Amino acid sequence: MKIDFANLAYAHKEYQKEIESAMLSIARSANYIMGEEISKLEEELVEFIGGGYAITCGSGSDALLLALLALGIKQGDEVITTPFSFIATAEMIALLGAKPVFVDITLEDYNLDTCLIQSKITPKTKAILAVSLYGQPPNLQTLEQIARKNGIFLVIDGAQSFGAEFLGKKDSLYGDIATTSFFPAKPLGCYGDGGAVFTKDKALASKIASLRIHGQKERYIHEYIGIGGRLDTLQAAILRVKLRDFKEVIQKRNFVALQYAKYLKQDSLVLPKVLQDRTSTFAQYTIRVKNRAKLLLELQSLGIPSAIHYPLGLHLQECFKELGYQKGDFVACERASEEVLSLPMNPYLTEEQVQWIAQNINQRI
């Protein structure tokens, strides 16, 4: 049985006529940079999440950088974040000369353990940068309370969770700023790099929109030091087509997750758990298994793709060695790094395919 991990080719086939027509229209108009599709997409993103402002940009990493720049994060500042994420989360903090201060995760949802944050806050702490890992938000209510209590900013890295909810509200509406990624394999993906920044604050939205065009206030007049972080008009057109059906895509991803839970042996594996007060987009379907290396090889031999998100905590990455962390500093993160395994996840997987994957895993654990 042929299994595709993200099945991007099928996704294109589903929207092929509309997307190729939209791309051809832009090619013929030659309006590649900041064309009208950008503002239209931003309006539709706001409508989708239910309020605030949306500013599109060149990637999920750009979105994080723009968020931190807008909040004035600078050299010598500290930003509390997770060691269990894609490197861009902590990388953008370090890029500005600020210090990532890692806090361990919980093994329940793989997000920041909110009980551990207060003890890491110092006079230098300027923000918390929390990740909604695998598509499920952390406890955003508690994070907002901690941020308010300490007079610091809260940024939500929703690169994997656009469309997910906490207490009935999209996670893009929490914190001072939230971000997302439209990388092709994300639940809502374009055909290259892309991202967006969300905020409920009009002044912050205006500043972010300026920062993404080199801090420009008007043409060739620059108020801030910014970046070249625009989203291509072509990518905006693609996203507009896919956004129309995105609620259904999230529902389909959740259905696939339910099938995995139905067929996988839960006594030998740790399956993803979506907590009662939130939803997940299931950007990944990530299990934990003790004999991961053996299972990984056996799945490869069967043609079942898988991935490890993520094999090494950020605190142990060579690029962060000057922070002085050591193995054993974040027990939950390190255990997750040794055991997590992401299985094929896309809205096109059939129940028969999921059952076949599950049966092969059950026979080998």
C-alpha cells in the first residue's frame, strides 16, 4: 500500500484548476510584490480567526522575527520559551541578541509547563514565546495571566496550529502577538515559504506592516530598522483558494487522528491527547514509543514514511552551547526527543490506510 506523509501532490490536484488559474492571472498582470491578493488574503485571515489584524509575511521565521522586533526585544533581554520545538522559535530570539531562557514541557501536550515559568522570570525577562506544538495550543489562559502579572509580553508561535482553538477562540487571538507559518506541509500551506502575524492592537499591526517592508512609513521613508519580509502575491493567491475549505481540512485531519486512536495499541504506545479546553489541527500525528529506532527501520522497510519532531532539544544544540545548558536539565523534553515519532498525517488518508499503518505498528512494538 502506497502511503504519502503529507500528500502535497494530491492537495495540488484537488485545487489544481483554481490555483493554476489564479497563478496565471498574476503572471499576466506581473503584479508579483504586494499585489491586491495580499490585502484580500489578510482580510480573509481576519475573518477566519474572528477579529484583530493580520499581516502576511515571507515565512514563519519572518513572522517570529517581526513579532519580536515590534515588541522591541533587543540585546540583553530575556525571552522564556520551549526547548522542544523547531529551531526558529529560539533562533529568532538569539538573532536579536536576546537570550532564550528555556522552560521544560509537559508530556501531556508537549507544550510549555506553565507551572515552571514564574521561577524563570527575572528583571531582564521581556516576553514569553510559547509554541502550539503539533497543532495544539498550550494553556493560553494561564500564559496570559502570567504575562499580565509580571508586566511582560506574550507571543504565540502558532506555526503548526493555525485554526486551532482554546476555550472556543482561535489561538491566533491570544497574547500580544501570534504568528503562523504557511510552509507547504503545514495544515494551511502555500507553494513555498509564507507566514502571518496576528494582533488585536492596531498600533502594533501598523508597526509590523512597516517592519516587513524595511521599516518603511512611505516609499523610501523609513521609520524603523526592519526586514524584507513580504509574502509573494503568488503565494497569497494560492492561500486564498485553500483557505476557503480550511475548516473542512481541519475536520478531516481530526478524523484521521480518530482513526489512528481507534486502531493503534494504546497500552504499548503513548498517543496524542487533545485536552478538553482546546482543539488541534494535527499538523503532526506524533506518538511516543520506547523502541523508536527499531520501529523506524521496520516502517521504512514497509514503505511507511515517518519523521522525528524533534530528535534533540534546543538546549543541547551546538548553536546554543554558550547558554550553558546540559543533558538532564529538561527531563520531559529529553524524554520526548528520545521517544516521539510522527506518523503520516494529511486529510487524504483513508481509514483503510490508517488501519494498515496501525496494524503494522501494533505487530512490531
